[in-house]
Amino acid sequence: MTMSKDIDPVLQIDDGDTVRIHTVDCFENQITSPDMDFDTVDWSRQNPATGPIFVNGVAAGDVLKVTIGKIELEDRGLATVGPSGGVMKDYIEERFIKMFDVDTALNTTGFNGLEIRLNPMIGVIGNAPYDAPVPNSTPGAHGGNMDCKKITEGTVLYLPVFHDGALFGLGDVHARMGDGEVGISGLEIGAAVTVKLEKAASINTNHPVLIDEEGINMMVSHESLDEAVDESVRQMIKLLKPHTDLPLPEIAMLMSLVGEAQINQVVDPLKTARFFIPYYLLDHYSIDYGQELKS
């Protein structure tokens, strides 16, 4: 399963249209029981993304604005850990699978008697990458498997466009996941996701940018988490500096005072960091990104 410029679109829509996208879980519904033989899973079907969707009026060099509406979860999902991935892979000898009943009315699930609140979010979301196909297990400048818990209902994601039409897709929805996704799995689940897709009017970025009611997040993926963090800071400065009167030393100082280096995930082929800036900084410099979301 890949994101690629060479995959024919499954749907064409116009700039500004809203679509409801159905997804399956990251194993394409192959796991139905905690007792099944994990060796029977076909890994070539991992992390399927529904798409690509061609957006008329969006061209290479633009930025796609993705407004995330409702995430409608199915009522049963799963999580898994094992020796093939995750922070504890060298200490866990056998694959372990756990199935979860999801109560979407109460927004909860249970873990051995512990009630856990859901945080529905999208793991894989992006446009076709610039050059070679990229597996859906891997994040990058195009988006992909960023596994950011902030990609949820009511947020706006900005994605660089490398090919006409954007060729957008999404999948790998989680009912619950913490920062880092340290076990390599969230609560994997099928869903229907409603998104509005349109050409961005006021933002230009080379990496995914997410805006929610708290502020703005720059997301960067790299082999090294250290470099992902560093580049997320650099890219945030590049995005904000033209809107201020600050010389580079002062905006770097400001990032250190009010910015927050955060982690999306540390278990995919590339690790993903995000750098967060709160709204009050944007307000002070009259930067109008995402004002419609501000609480």
C-alpha cells in the first residue's frame, strides 16, 4: 500500500467540496480474534489509505487545505504489540493481540476494567509524494503515516501539493492513541471520515502544518527524532518570520520561550515531531492562520 502519483484517482471533486471517506483498520480487517496466527497476516496490505482523490483546481506547488469534520468509528477495534516493532520489541518475545469494544455514545473503551476515553484521530493522511511511491507505513513531507493525535475532528491540516489534483488519501484511523505510539499500534479501527478539500489561500509550506483551537503545529519526519525536532523548529521559523519584524536571533529566542517541541510517533520507518506555537503569538503579530478555529 503506497501513496503515489502513478495511482489512478478513484474520485474527482471540485475545489471546496466535502467528501465522506470510508476506511478499514490498518490490517485491512485481517485480524478478527486475539487467538489468530499473526503469521497469516499479509503485510503487503498494511495501512491501506482510501484514495487517491483528485481535486480540480488544485495544482502542483499549491497547498491543500483539509478541514476534518466528523470521524465516525466502528464499534470494534484492536491493538497489538510484539517483537517486530515498537519501543519494547527487544523485550517482548511473542505477538500479543487485544480486541476492544468501542462505545461511541459514551466515547469510551475498556482495558481490563480501566475506562479509557477515546480520542479518534487519523494516522495516515496525505497527498501523492513528489517522486517515488512512499509506503503508507512511512511519513514524509507529503504527509503519510504521521500518526499525530491532533489530526482529529475540527482541525485543519495543510499539505504540500506535488502533483496536479493533489491525489489525496487517508486511512489508519485510531480510536485511541497517545503521543509516540510507543507500542507500534494505536487502537486500530475502521471509520468513516468527512473532510473538506480546498486550495489554501493564505499559507505556504513545504511540510504538513496542523491548526487547531490551541494554535499551530509544524510537522516534520526524519530518520532521526533529533533531526525531526530540529527541522520542525526551523520550518516554523521559516513560516512565521515573514509575518513579524523580528531578526533571526530574536525569533529563535521567542521560539524557545513560547514554543513546544512535541512528538507524534517514534515507531515508523521515519520518526515524526511537531513544533507547537500557541494562538496568542499569532494574535500579537496579526497572523491570521486558523482564526476560525480559535476558542
